[in-house]
Amino acid sequence: MSRRVLSCCLWCGREIVESEAGRRRRYCRQSCRQRAYEHRNSLKGTGIPEDSVVLSAQEAADLADRWFAARCAAEDVATAIGEGADTEELKALSATLLTLTREAERLR
């Protein structure tokens, strides 16, 4: 049986599509697995919990920008509903919102 299961990469947050056979993948690519290993080793002896997520200032700013874009898209949907927008406009706005929220889920 090769049913597809959807999960997220522990490093970058991208979706992982995999079969149910075998061990579940934790990372989408080898490079993500390597970055996670380097991150875990860099935290040894620092007192920072190993499962912590440490972002650079640029990564944090990018994440905040993605959250802001998703919030703005949600406000656009709410405004369109309040103004009685037609189904096609709401479909387009909700598709944009879905795309932006998926992007906002990524930490890196």
C-alpha cells in the first residue's frame, strides 16, 4: 500500500509527501538534515534547549514579513465578505491567503 502522508520538514517547514512504508522522513532534503545537525551541535554546552529554534535577525524579519502579508490577506478576505464580494473574488482572495499562510509557517 503506498498511501501518501503529508508532514513538514523539521528544519525549513516545507511539506514532505511520503509513503507509509518505512520510517517517516523528518527532513525534506539532505541539506535540511545537515543544517539541523549543525544547529544541534552549535547549541551543545550553551544551556539553550536542543529543540530551540534560533533565527538570525534577517530570518526573524523575513518571518515577520510573511506573517504581516498573511494578516493583510486575511483582512482583505474579511473586507470582501463585508462588502458582499462575489464567489470568484472570494475564491481568489482565499487562494492568496492560503498561499501566504503556508509561506508564513516556514521558520526559515
